[in-house]
Amino acid sequence: MSHEIGAPQKRLIRALKGEVLDQAPIWLMRQAGRYLPEYKKTRAQAGSFLNLCYTPELAEEVTLQPIRRYGFDASILFSDILVIPDGLGQKVSFVEGEGPVLEPITRVEELAKLDLTRVVPHLAPVYETVRRLRKSLPAETTLIGFAGAPWTVATYMVGGKGSPDQGATKAWAYRAPDEFQKLIDLLVEATILHLGAQVKAGAEVLQIFDTWAGSLPELPFRRFALEPMKRIVAALKAQFPDISIIGFPRGAGSMAVDYFRETGINGLSLDTGVAPAWARRELQSLGCVQGNLDPLLLVAGGPEMRRGIEHILRELGQGPFIFNLGHGIVPQTPPDHVAELVDIVRGWRG
Ligand code: CP3
């Protein structure tokens, strides 16, 4: 939704529109989660993980927990990328200690079981959470909605769980690319509907997570990661001209340049492996970059964490920039280290 006329834009949105701020806005991927004792409490109350995602009061509560502690510049809706397959009618569950489990879809005939018209009605509680958050968040905090990118969501739908090499999905994509494309096309449509509904409910910025983009070589990367993203961004910007979109093509390496240039996104989230000086030269001229402290430096804390943070700020702080991690916070992170990180970023004068 566009900001009110005359109201100053929020800091995160200004950075995404290309402004260089004197202090980098900061939020962290997976800022709500198991490293916080208050999250574990609400999570236990919810019973299952999906029940937490689909109970607006509880999802609102866990979204707000890291904002109360750290006052981040942005709040990311608490949900998951796998609510889309769940909404399409593929059975999804989260097994303690094992991660997500889905009934795998491996043949084009099985796509008939998926129902695009079910997505938005099934995910109504998620949009209700967004509406509540827009009322309960501090006025200066940006609300980020999100979805998984089609390729990454497909890897869970086809593999039936997380896998180290996305082998089952690549096997289908390489053996019968035109059939696999039908799954990607369905996910493009589902993602547009799901993100559009989040914007209508009050999400101000969108992030699209392509966690497994880096497992694809250039040609399939273009077909199954870059092109679908381009279609999603074009459709959302046609409906909501003011919306800012961040892409996270994790592990894309040098292909991140074309991804940034061609998809129409406003911001690119850098993974841990991207050298900040390379990102400054090759990516920051195209728009805002976000990143990219190693989440394990945040676990370690101390002087190595400080060195890592200052290195990123020195290299990227002179252009449009949002401080974040290179991937999500891990459960063993001490909450005090997060407070220290925020202090260092807020105290930085470049
Ligand atoms: O704070 C936030 O960032 C918002 C919520 C959020 C979650 N998942 C909550 C969650 C977001 C943005 C995600 C994205 C997500 N989910 C991705 C893309 C980003 C990434 O980390 O690469 C992926 C690949 C998933 C799929 C997923 N969800 C997996 C593989 C797992 C199990 C692994 C794990 O960490 O346990 C989940 C579960 C999940 N999603 C948890 C949380 C807080 C932990 C489950 C729990 O609390 O029981």
C-alpha cells in the first residue's frame, strides 16, 4: 500500500528506493524463532508449527517478539514458504527434529491434484495476521511479507523434504523440462496470488526466498529461477506500482548480476559467500543490497563478529544498503549477540 501523502517514508523503504542513509536499517532473516525463549513458549502453546502459522494471535505474537527486544527497522510476517503447497492441497507437516515432510509430487499427472483457487481462501489466517500486525507494529517499523520462489518451493514439493542437492527435482527438471515447467508455472501463479493478498492486507515490502537457486547451472537458473521471478515481479508491480521487492537468490554467485538487472527487483539480499567489495562494484549500482553477515559469526560473537560486521559496513555502507545476515539465524544463537550486533550497526559512523 502506498504511504500517505506527506508522511515520511520508513527507513527500510527509503533504502530500497535507492536512498543512501547515514545509518543502515537492520532486520534479520528468521529473526523470530527458536533462539528466543519466548518463541519456544508460544510455539509449545500452538502445538504444531502450521498451527502457529495459521493462528493469527499467535503468529502476530511471535512476529512482534524480536521487535520488542531489538527494535529492528523491519518485521517479517511469521509464516513459512511451505504454506503455498499446503494451500494448493499437497499435504505438508513439520516433524520435530526433521523439518518439513510432504507427499512428493514427481509426475506431471499429479499436478491435477493441486488447486490454485484454494490458495487464498486457505491462507486467510495469514492475511489476518498481516492486518493485525499493521495495527500493532510501531509506526516506524516496515512490515515485510514473503514467499518462497517457485524453484525452491518446487524442491520441497518434489523431494518431499529438504535435500542436500535437490537431486529429485533436478532429475525431473532435466529429464522433462516442459513438464516440470508446468509445476513452476503453477507456483508463479500461486505466488502472485499469495503475495498480492499480503499486500492488500498491509504488507509494505516483499521478500522472495530462493534458498536453493545456487544449485542450478546458468541455463536452468535462467529458466527456473530468473524468468519466474521476472513474471512474479512484473505482475505484482502492475497491481501495486509502489511495492518494493527484495530477491534472495542464495548461492547464485555471478548470476546475481543478471538476476538483479533483469527481474525488476528493488533490492538483492546477499548470501554469506558474496564478497562485499564485489557486491559494491557489481550490484550496488543496480539498487539496494542487503546482507550478509555469516549467521555463525552471530553465534560466536566477540571480536570476530565485530570484524565481520565492520567489514560489511565499510564496504557497503556508502550506497543503498540494509544490514542483514547471509542466511537465517540459527537456533543456537545467544540473544545477547543479536543485541550487540544491533548496537554495532546503530553506532557505526562511516
Ligand atoms: O522470522 C522469520 O524469518 C519469519 C518466518 C520464516 C520461517 N521460515 C519460520 C520458520 C521465514 C521467512 C521462513 C522461510 C523459509 N522456510 C525458507 C527460506 C529461507 C531459508 O531459511 O532458507 C525455507 C527454505 C523454509 C522451509 C522450512 N521451514 C524448513 C526447511 C524448516 C525446517 C528447518 C528448521 O529451521 O527447523 C522450516 C521450519 C521453520 N520455519 C521454523 C521457523 C521459525 C522452525 C520450526 C519450529 O519452530 O518448529
